[in-house]
Amino acid sequence: MSTNSIHLKKEILVRIVKAFFSENFEKQARLIPYDMRPKGAEVPFRCCIYKERAILKDRVIAGLGFAIEDDDETVSLSEYAEKSLERKEPEKNPLTVLGAACKACVPKRIHVTDLCQGCVARPCVSTCKFGAIEIVNGHSVIDSTKCKACKMCINACPYNAIVKVAVPCEDNCPVNAIEKNEDGTAKIDFDKCISCGRCVSKCPFGAVHEKSQLIEVLKLLKAEKELTLMFAPAVVGQFPGTIGQLKSAMKKVGFTHVYEVAQGADVTIKNEAKELEERLEEGQDFMTTSCCAGYNQFTKKHLPEIEQYKSDTKTPMYYTAEIAKKEHPNAINIFVSPCVAKKQEAFENENVDYVLNTAELGALFIGLQIEIANCEDEEIENEPSKQGRNFPVSGGVAEAVKFRANCEVCPSVINGLNKDSIRLLKKYAQNGKCDDGNLVEVMCCDGGCIGGNATIADERTAKKLIKTILDNSKDIEKEETKENATKQ
Amino acid sequence: MKKVDVKVCMGTTCFVMGSSNLQKLIDVVPRKFKDNVEVSGMACLGMCSSSGEYSKAPYVKVNDVVVQEATIDKVVEEIERQLNEH
Ligand code: SF4
Ligand code: SF4
Ligand code: FES
């Protein structure tokens, strides 16, 4: 995303928070596009102020948790605001595409440039199996309704006049879940989509939006319900301040109990280390980790063959939610992280009721004017380990298991799911063997969770913030060695 | 030569709205301007709290000039402008 669209998206979330707590939510929600682009305002990005406002309206629709595709333009934002208050459950598929912003991107993938000489041989016309190319005024023209993007013409042209134009979302989707509609807008096929969020981060116009569950959480906050907020280890790299200050800031927002998900990561480490030992002992060649929500959807939808090699250990979110539920059975559990795939994971976990992303949490801080630096540095109980806190950095999970396990662990790290790493995983699954190590850590996002689609800080800043915390954290206890265990 | 003092707001609002990604200034600036410019982070400058002003965050102060919706490019431009004034 460009800095501009990131800024816009965050500003809208803050405006939704402010509108929600104002005297008249529906009215203030309706005014958001007008407040952001008042009469006579400069029009920084689009052709005219009306178009800009229309796009802002669509972004607000997503922020209120609805699909932009379903909008027929006759429903006002105040009606959406009202509907969002009545909604009983958040919508399922977690992403939505803003057509009006998306159309600005290339409408078709194969494009004839000015290098076309209108040559006599016309190899492009004859190679195209779909009859999509015609010569008009001595220049070849592609009929995008017929073009199947097979790229044969690109190879056929002796002047290299035909090119494939990059479509950022489509090119970056690891599982080919995105297609362009005939009107030029992108469409996500949710049967294939693994909610990795790559399209969200890669679209330069910020056209792919998460359907936010912010309204759900705002309603609970306003009703002063007993709420538990569980924050993923990656969240620590997204805000200034200490963990103690961050926790007090979250309580100031209105969350009754706050849990570090690193606490659940510690359970994951222990179980996964044990599981690895057992599996290796049984003669299995390798095991993959299982904490990444995007990877878990990937194996289910696209590579079931590898599931037998994937750890059965649950995710840090799972264990944290279990602990939290036990300690506060009546509280509503909310999870926050920079990752949209966790929304999908939460739908399948009865202990997690809602999911926020870090940008939405940031919007709550801004909207409620909470300055983390001024919050009390509260005492941390049940302090998680250094290894648990290092989960969101690529390589961190494997390192943690290696540190804990009582066997020789040789980690191999998949830092980001893309076509190349998918090929590798397929190979491991097919051969039942991995030459690169016996513990394969898979993270869907580049850099790990700190590269998630809804991050606030760049990878470097996040790493630095996390490192400061790690330097003051204790190691997880190592597993007892067999000799020790028998001695006792 | 005139000295330029750059203060990047690291308060919550500015951090969330984008100053978290201005840390690169710490590398870019010395390479470009050597010792004439000093960059540091600081607590909330107090500009974010009045109504609507959060939308102009992140704020960066270049001597007395406030750069709003600051990006690396905007800040570097302002530094250059001030250095060229003299
Ligand atoms: S990157 Fe994809 S979603 Fe973004 S504008 Fe281009 S086609 Fe649309
Ligand atoms: S979220 Fe990931 S899998 Fe789904 S459409 Fe976007 S890039 Fe493809
Ligand atoms: S956080 Fe930057 S001015 Fe307040």
C-alpha cells in the first residue's frame, strides 16, 4: 500500500471510533467523507471531490464491517451505521474489494505497447488461440474479453511490443485466489483464499479492505461488558512503551482483563517440542509448525498431503483463549494481532469471540485519546518467556522449540508463503522427507507476523521494539533430559 | 553553518499514524547532511489532541517548523529548505 492509502485507512478507523462515541453515531458516520474532504478542499488523489468522497464512503462501509461489493450506492452511511449496530454477528469472508479504487489499476494483464510496428507477418494474431488480437489502424489490439492471459503473443512478437502488466494483488497472491472481473475490478475467490492478507498490503491503492469487527467491539465497550483482550506477541512491536504500559492502556480503553498471547505461545513451545521428539523417535523425517493461521488454511485448502507432517499442537491464540476462559468464564474474548487470517481461525474457535487488528487497536487509542507513555507501567503477572515473546519474528518459533526440546533440532525456515516456498513444501510432502532440516517453521507473512497485513510499524522498528522486550525476559525452562527424569 | 534540530514525535497518535516508520531518518539524515542535522524521537508534541488534528499526524519538528503528515521526503525537503536559507 502507498503511505497515503495506509494513512487514509487508519484515519477512517479513528473517525469511526469518534463517531461511535459521539451524540449521534449515524449522523457523524454519514459525515465522515465530508469531514475528510470538505467543500472546496484540495482533491489530492482522484479526479474530483465527488469521486474521492465516494471512495471514502466505501472505505467507511468496510470499516463498519460490511462488504463493499454488496453496496448499491443508494444506502447512506447513516443507514449502514444503523445496520452495523443491529448486526448480530460479524460477516464471514474477512476481505472486501473497493471497486472504485481498484479500477484505477490496469484493467487487463496483457498490453500492447507503442513498440508495436504493425508488422506484416503479424505473428501475434496468428499465435493467439482465442482470436483475441486484431489489427486496428496498423496497431495490434487485444480484446480483453477474449484474452486468457496465456502470454503466447508476448513470446511471438519479434519487437517485444507486448508485455504482461503487473497486477499487484494477483501477482502476489500465493494461491491464485484473485481474478479480475470484466469491469477491471479484482475479485477474491474465497474457496481458494487463505486470508494471508498479501493482497491487502500489496495493492498500491489500498483497495482490498478487511471487514472490520471494530463496531462489534465498540458496542461491547459502550455496554461496559466484562471483556478479555488477548494481544499477540507481534502487537508489542507495533506500539511505543513497555508491555506494562501497553497493558494499562488497553485497560483504559475498557478491556477488563488483558492477556499476553505469548503466554499461550509458551504452551505451544512445550507441546510442540514434545511432539517433535515423539515423531522423530517414531521415524518421521520432519515436522512442520502449526501456529500460523494462514499456513493452516493453506494446508487445508491446497496441500492436505502435508497435514500428516504438520504438528497437531494448537496455536498460541488457542491456548491463551483456553486459559483466559478458565480464569474469566463470563468474559467475552477478543484477540488482537496484525493478521487477517486470525479472523478466520477465530471463527473456528469457540473461545474467541471477536478479532481486532493492530490498526484498529491504534484507532481506539487515538479516538479515546490514550497516550501509552502516560499509562502506568503495571506489574506483569504470569510473565511469558523470551522464546514465547519471540514468536512473531521469522525463525522465532523454530528457535524456541529447539531451545526447549530434548533432541537434536535442525530448523528450516519458510519465511513467507509464495509460489517458490509452496513448491518446496509440496516436495517435502511428496517425498515425506525434508533435506533442509527436521523442523520446518512456516510463516505465511514475510518476516513473520511482524510482516502482517495490518502492521503499524515496519519490520525493522518492530524487531527493535521486540528486542528491547526480549532483553528483559527470561528463558523458558528446558525440558528435563531423560537421565534427569529417571533420577528423580 | 546553521544547525538543524529534527524532532520526530513518538507519541501514540503519531506513532500509529506513521512516525513508527520515520526511524529511517536516523540513517538517511546523517548520510545526507553529516553533523549539521540532529534527529531524535520525543514524546507527544501535543498537536494531536485538538479535534481533527490527529488526522494530520505524524508530526515532525524541524527547528521551529512543524511538518504535518510527515514522510521521509517531506522532512528532508524541509531540512534542505532551512539549510539553504542561510
Ligand atoms: S492491486 Fe488488485 S486490488 Fe489493487 S487496484 Fe490493482 S487490481 Fe485492484
Ligand atoms: S488474502 Fe492472500 S490468499 Fe486471499 S486473495 Fe489475498 S493474497 Fe490471495
Ligand atoms: S502524538 Fe504526536 S503530537 Fe501527540
